[in-house]
Amino acid sequence: MSGGTLIIAFFVIVVLMVLSISKFNFHPFFALMGASLLFGIVAGVPLKDLPGVIGDGFSSSFKSLGIVVILGSLIGTILEKSGGALKLADMVVNLVGEKHPELAMMIIGWVVGIPVFCDSGFVVLDPIRKSLRDRTRASSVGMSMALSTGLFASHCFLPPKPGTLGVVDNLGLANNLPLVFGIGTLVSIPALVGAYIYTMYIGKKEKTPEDTQAANKAVMKSYEELTKKGGLPSGWLSLAPIFVPIILMTMGSLSNIIRLSEGWETAITFLGTPMVAMTIGMFFGMALLFSSKKGFKFHDVTEESFKMSGPLLFMIGADGVLGAMISKTGCVQYIQGNASSLLGVGILFPFLISAALKTAQGSSTVALLTTSAILGRYTDPSSLLAALRLNTPIGAVLTMMAIGAGAMTVSHANDSYFFVVTGFGKLTLKQGYKTQTMATLVEGLSSMAVIYLLALVML
């Protein structure tokens, strides 16, 4: 098969994959596996080689990321069940104050969204949203959008969530986590600024029953009782499961730059390995759970986190298969030979692919994992990332941010998060499109505009 025909076949397969998920309701795992197999057959991969390519692609993803995903899901669930997420939120409220409730809610969402999934984070923090709204009489719609977009920014840009960790692994950025977290934090700012401006605008336009009803005394009392001395766990313990792994991974990444003795370098490199760092974070999470007198629930919390991480692990494995099949077929080599036609697209390419996947099938995690699997590692000269000339550490990190911006563009009726936000925020479906869908569009485009400017300066 000629190179041009191969590229056309690839895009046809991607379209079929998206349609099978969005229109025919196939599970993404089977859609990805089916697309990988079909592409391999159409591209002329020998039938005897197909089982090996599938097996290698699937197992390589588990080898590098499986345990980290399990531990990340467990830490997030512990924070949710122990009250640690509420404690973090309370700390932000005390820092920002109640005079800027939408800003406080957005920052709360961004912080809690680092380890906790958007859906769970919104449910956990909804009592705080209601309590702040009742105290300040701020717009219910504005408060809902501030929380939603705050959670969404860290969900799409920052590890250690399974989706973003999957992107880190697929793009080969495990040794560049400080750069990932630094640029991710930087890119979050324009995303949040854009979302905040739209939040303040739409909050004045749209109203919900919460805006007209009397203050919910029960919600206020419940939250105030929780925030009394002893009602929530220690702030330091609540921070530790998130930031200790980040600090350790950062130290591990810097250990080969800073001159240390061999023994210290070995120890810090070991502790900074994502699997080890996340394990230490999990132990801090256990301490948090026991300190909140809920240690007896550890088994149930673990079971619940496994139910969350299981489907993600299968998705990560399926994405590994797709990446391996793309590499095997030779379409990347053809793109490299004709790379000049793609250079004008550059950093917009991963954004457009991710945004198309997000809008079509609803899951940000699927968009993150699938797009990064298509692009491949920046250290691999045969990857699509190399063909786009984004094969440097900063190029790969900006690519990750572009994928994240696409993965938030947009949340609508095929996204479970859309219904969590509209349901808890008392928004109608029509209002949901005016609020959640438009807010995520503004958020994604705002961040992508800055990513594009950064690419012009830094690449």
C-alpha cells in the first residue's frame, strides 16, 4: 500500500472508531482494539505478526503505567472518603476569603482536581459550593461553572491523574515531570482566566431554582459542623498524598542534574520513580484515613478505587496496541518523508485530534490517551511527534498541553461530567449547553491560544 493510501486508511479507521463509540455506543476498549486490528490488516501487517504486535503493545502500557494508575486512583478515593478533599477546599476558602466566591470555588476545584476525578470532585465539593452561595448570595450558575472549570483544568493538564500520567508515558516524559507540572500550571492560568470571565458573564444571564430559594440552612449547618475543630482531617496530611509524590518525582528528575554522591543519587532516583513516589503517597493517604478515624474503611475504599482504575487500565492497554500498530505499519515513516506539509499545522495538530475525539465520544481520558498514543514518544525518531518536529522535551510537554486543551473542548451531552454538573447545579439541558459546554469551549480555546504563543517562542 502506498504512503498516501495508508494515511487515508488511517484517518478512515479513526473516523470509524469515533463513530463506533459516539453513534453505535461501542465501549472505547473494543473500538480501539477493533480499529487497531483493522488498521493492521488493511495496512498489510502480516497476519502471523498481528498477535505479537497486539500483545506487545498491550503489555508495554501495563508495564510502565499499570501500578501507577492503581495507586493514583486509590489516593484520589482516599482523599474523597477521608474528608481530605473537603479540608483542602476549606483551606482555599480561608486563603481567598468569601468576598470572591467564584474565584475561591475555581481554585478549590483546581487543587482538588489534581488527584480526584472531575465527577467525584464536583459531587464532593458541591456542599461547599451551596454553602458559599448561600452565605454570599452569589450566582448559583456562576458558582457551578467556577467549580466545574477549576476541576477540569487540572484534570486535563496535570499529573498524577491516570489520564495525564498516560500521556506522560505515551510521549516519553517520565523524566521531565517538573517541566510537565510547571508548564501545566502555567497553561492552567489562561484556561481559568477565560473560564472565569465567561463564568461571571453567564452567571448574570442564567438563573436556577437555587438563585430564588431561601438559603439552605441544612447545607450550611452540615458544612459548618464539618469544618469545626476536629471535624476535618489535618491540612498537612491532606496535602501530603498529592504533593509528596510530586516533590519526590521532581527530585528524582533533577538528581542527574544536581551533583550528588553516588549513594544519594541512587536513593533519590529510586524514591523519585513514579511507582515508588506514588506508593509513598498512598502510605500518607492511609495515615490520613486512619487519622480521620476511618481506617476500618480502607478495604472498601480500595475496592472502590479498583472499580475506577480497572476500566482505565484496559483503555491504557488498548491505546498501547493502537500506538504499536501505527508504528508497525510504516505510516509514520511516510509522514516524516512528507513532513513539510504538516509543519504549518505543528502544535495545532494534537489539539485538533484531541478536540475531535473529545467532542465525538465524550471522555477526556480517552481523548488524552488516544491522541498521545497516536503521536508516540518524543525520543522515538519514527514517531509522529518526530514527524511534526516536536521531538524535544519542551516540544513534547507543549504537545501534552495541546492534547489537554483539546480534551476539554467540549463537554456536552455525551459526557458524564456534563450531567453531573447540570444535575447538581440544577441546570436544564438547554442551560447546560449555554453554561458547561460554552465554558469548556472558552477554557480549551483560551489555553490553546497561550500554548500556541509559547510554541512560537520556545520551539
